[in-house]
Amino acid sequence: MLQLEDISVAFGGLAALSNVNLRVDNGEFVGLVGPNGAGKTTVFNVISGLVKPTAGNARFIAMDLLKQPIHARARAGIARTFQIPQPLHELTVRQNLIVAQKFGTGHSDPKRIDEILDFLGLTERAERNAANDLALTEHKALEVGKALATDPKLLLLDEALAGLETTGKRQFTQMIKQLHEETGLAIVIIEHDIETISELCQRAVVLDFGKVIADETPERIFRDPEVMRSYTGERSA
Ligand SMILES: Nc1ncnc2c1ncn2[C@@H]1O[C@H](COP(=O)(O)OP(=O)(O)OP(=O)(O)O)[C@@H](O)[C@H]1O
Ligand SMILES: [Mg+2]
């Protein structure tokens, strides 16, 4: 479904990504892990169109992805959440979903919005101001909801669970798991928590200093001492 080939990104003199290869098949659930600054969010920015790579190719279904503007990628079925939730201020939860739906699908489908609100447990919060009147879990849920409203085939979750306390995190993890099982969406999640990755993902890709250093089952990855050293930020000199 998605294939990145030898993608490199440079910001000034900084090589944020070097020859990154990433493949996501239909219905797969892939974890993208690695220490802070490894380039994880940059991978999402390349896929969604916010960052233009300096080299490499990318295909999504039959599309030459890098030639497509941001809105065309959304229409083709790529949706992402942001590490810092970015609701449209001054709008309600429901209005945020409506805007996302129009952006991603070109039409409005109030019934689908109701389903998303219900699935995310946001029905009671639908008419609240999205910027000011939500708890952190609700902000996170809305961020996922905005992505779902675009009717995606591939969902990119950037630390969708980060900052939640244990119970909230467990509930949210189960909700995402259910979403994957029920819809067969392909999902890539950026997440630091090993337990969460192991629970959700069939495969995890480890980035370190902009390079893919492992692409394996979570079980194997988190047993590899080299990977764990990079993961925990302990590096040999
Ligand atoms: N727009 C930008 N301009 C300049 N440098 C950037 C930009 N975006 C990212 N970087 C740099 O690229 C590197 C990779 O950043 P990125 O945000 O992709 O890391 P990350 O793996 O998502 O980290 P974190 O776990 O902290 O979210 C970092 O050194 C970061 O400072
Ligand atoms: Mg990031």
C-alpha cells in the first residue's frame, strides 16, 4: 500500500532522514519507534506532504506520492494526527470533524460524524469548544476523530497516546486496537511505550539518527540489546 524508498531529508546541514525504506501493506499495524529527534515525525511529514524529501521515492497504492499536494494525499486516503493536538480554535468538536471530513472526502456525511463521535466517546462533548473545553484524553480522541473523518485507508498516529495516565492509555490503546480489527485500516503509530507497541503492532521499525536500524516483530526488536541501547538513549561511544 505504502512504500518509501531511500527517502532522505535534510534541514540545513542536519540529515533528519537518511535512505529510509518503509513498507506498509494493506491492513497492517506498524510501530515507528526510536529516541527523541530520531526522525519519526519527519517520516509522517514526508508521507502527508508537509516536508519535501531531498532524495528518494514514495508510492501510495498506485500513486507517485511525492508529486501530490497535501490535499490530494488526504483525498487518496492518507490521514495523520499531530503530536500536539491541533483542533481548529473557536469551533466545536463536531465542527472540527465536519471540516476534516470536507477536507478529506469533499462531502459532508453527518451520520458518519455521529458514528465517529460515538466510537470515540465524544458524543457528550460534541458541542463543546474544541480548543478550551476538553480534557487531554478528549483532545487526543478528537485528534484521532479528525483523521477518521477523512475516511482514510492509511492512518498515521503521532504519539496519539503520549501524556495519558495509565488507565486512559490502556483504554485508548484498546480503542485503537478495536478500530484496527473492525475496519482493517492500515495504521502506523509512533509511540515510545514498548508495551503498547507490543500489544498493537505486528511489526516495528526503529529509527535512530534518521536511519532505519531494525524492522522486525516487536518481540524480536525489544529483545535486541543494540536496539534497546539506542531506544533508551544509552549509546556506546
Ligand atoms: N522543520 C524543521 N526544521 C528544522 N529541523 C527540523 C524540522 N523538523 C524536524 N527537525 C529536526 O529533525 C530531527 C528529527 O525530528 P523529528 O521531529 O522527526 O524527530 P522525532 O523522532 O519525531 O522526535 P520526538 O520523539 O522528539 O517527537 C530533529 O533533530 C529535529 O530537530
Ligand atoms: Mg515526533
